Amino acid sequence: MRASIVRNIGLAFVALLLTAGVAEAHAGASGASGFFAGFLHPIMGPDHVAAMMAVGLWGAQLGRPAIWLLPITFPVVMAFGGLLGLVGAPMPGFEIGIALSGVLLGAAVLTEARPPLFAAAILVGIFAIFHGYAHGAELPVGENALFFSMGFVAGTGLLHGIGIVIGLLYQWRWGKVAVRAAGGAVGVVGAVFLWNAIA
Amino acid sequence: MTAGAICRILLLPAIVAMGVAVAPADANAHLMTTGLGPFYDGAAHFLMSPEAILPVAALGIFAGLQGLSHARAAVVMLPIGWILFGFAGVLTGPLDISPIYESVPLILLGGLAAANLRSPTWLTAVLAILLGMLEGYIFGSAASAIRDGMVGVVGTVSVVFITIALVTAAVMNATRGWSRIAVRVVGSWTAATGILLLGWGLRSNGSL
């Protein structure tokens, strides 16, 4: 009985895969064509992914109130950076700032740094502007700005969420090692991008 | 395996495939024509307009976090402002509004919901009626474009009332710490979306 249910579900899934989709002439992979284009935009850059996850890891490591302050404030600050990028405001050296964010946030997680909350918030906020600016400057003029923006914000929030969930391992002894190791990995990724940005 | 057994196995995927095949592929966000009449056209227009749903949800989150009197103010004043200016929009005709103006309620109401600052009840009432006036006018002018008229506006306001009532009620029932943080995150994401939309609007207009 159970095997037949599984088989039916599998067949239904295959049937869904075989259904024809709608061909859209201008739904380009890099175009501002909708929610999924915006959602994928922050996820496709490894430097951004590493830094966003490090923010989540650090927030979880710092505990309350940082763990909930972060997902509320970060998207707004990052969107402000995105606005600066969209309108073409000059921001020299933002790529170095992005790479530095990976190095410093990774190092903070690795060394279990516990600065005052306002200092951590300012540091993360500055990095958020750099990351938002880079995304904003890259966004093409699209046909559906609202859906793209919604997807962009949701994608960023997802990365934070993953970082926070991984950071929750910090409450166990082995988890502390894992979280610190993840911070170290982020720092290495950031160092590679910093080298590329400077060289 | 018999032919009957094969037919039974294929029945479910066949039904699913047929269901997917007949599902509508195109979604028209504006000027909805459901074929069910102007009332449902108006209701569907709101349900297909995230640029209107988001600020309404943000207002509901803000009011719900503030308490019962704020929730009552939002639930009453939003539909009043919406229907009055919806009728005005029907009379004045189609309106082409810049994304710059559409971003303002997202930023303001999303920011307030995220910040969760204590505020007087009259502020919530004023925000609700202002949002209702702006969105009502936009929706009313759209209803006039497809000749749905006042009935279309009434359909929209009915769904708006249900939406704001459900959101405020849900947020007021969110008493656990994490659930209140979750709704504030929704407010934050709404504000962030509004800020990006503002940037898009400024770039598209060549204002900067």
C-alpha cells in the first residue's frame, strides 16, 4: 500500500515536470524580470553569501538582543545602500569594503568577539551599505521593480536566516567549534576577495 | 501488471497534469477582469496587487503591535478613506502614478511596524485614512478605466476590510516573543522593499 502511494506521488511529480511552461521572450536570467530574479541576485555572489551568513552567525553568537535586532535592521540599511547604488551615488572602494566585511565578520565569529551592541551594529550597518550598494549598482532597469525588490529582500533575509540557524548550534560544545570554524571559512573567502580587489 | 492496474496508477498523475494544463498561465496585475462582474473584478484587483497588499499588511502589523484601540482605528479608518477616495478616483478617471509615490507608504508603514515605537491612537487613525485615500484613489481610477465604477471600488474595499481585520487580529494574538519579532521582520522587509522601489523610481525618472 505504502509503495503504491510513493509510486503514485512519484508519477504525479514526473507528470508535473512534463507539463509545458510559458515561454516569455524577455525573462532574461540577469534581467529585472521578477521575484525570482531578485531572489537569486544576492544568492549568486559568494562574497555576499559568506558575509550575510557571517552576520547571522555573529548575531546568534552574541545572543539577545543582537539575534533579533539583526534581521529587523539589516534589510533596511542594506536597502538604503541599494538605493544609493540605484541612483548612481559615488562610493569608491566599495568592493574592498565588501571583501573586508567577509574578513572582519569571519574573524569576529572565529574569535568570539563580543563588542558593545552599538559598535557591532555600526560595523554591520556600514558593511550592509557596501553590500546593498553593490547590488543596487548592478541592477538593470527592469519591468517589475516591486517584485524584483521583494525577491531581493527575501533572498537576503534567507541568507541571514541560514546563518542564524547555523549559529544556534553555538549552544552546544561541539556546535561552538562548528560555528567558529564557519566563521573562519567566511574569513578565508573574504581574504580571497580582498586579495582580488586590491591586486 | 494488468491494464486496469496501469490505468489506476496513471490516474492520479493524469488528473494532476490536466489540472496544471488548464491552469491559467498569465497573471494580469492590473485592470482585472474576472468575468464575474465588477464587484469581483475590484476584489481580484486588490488581491493581485502586492504594492497595495504590502502597505495594508504593514499598517495591520503596526496597529496590531500597538494594541486594541490602534487596531480598531486602522480597521475602521482605512476602508472609509479607501471608499471615499475610490469614488473620487472613479469620477476623475485613469491615473498613472510614479513608483516613487508608491514607495512612500511601504517605507513609512513598514518602518513603523519594524520599529514598534509607542504612538498615540490618532496617529494610527491618520495613517490609516491617508493610506486609504492614496490607494483608494489609485484603485478607483483603475476601476473607471475598465468601467467597473463604484461597484468595483466596493469589491476592493470589502477585501481590504477583511485583510486589515485579519492582519491586526493575527498580530494581536501573536503574544510569544519570537512571533512578535517575526511580524516586525515582515515590516522591516516591507520598508526595505519600499526603499529599493524608491531607488528604481528615481533611476527610471532620471531624477538623479
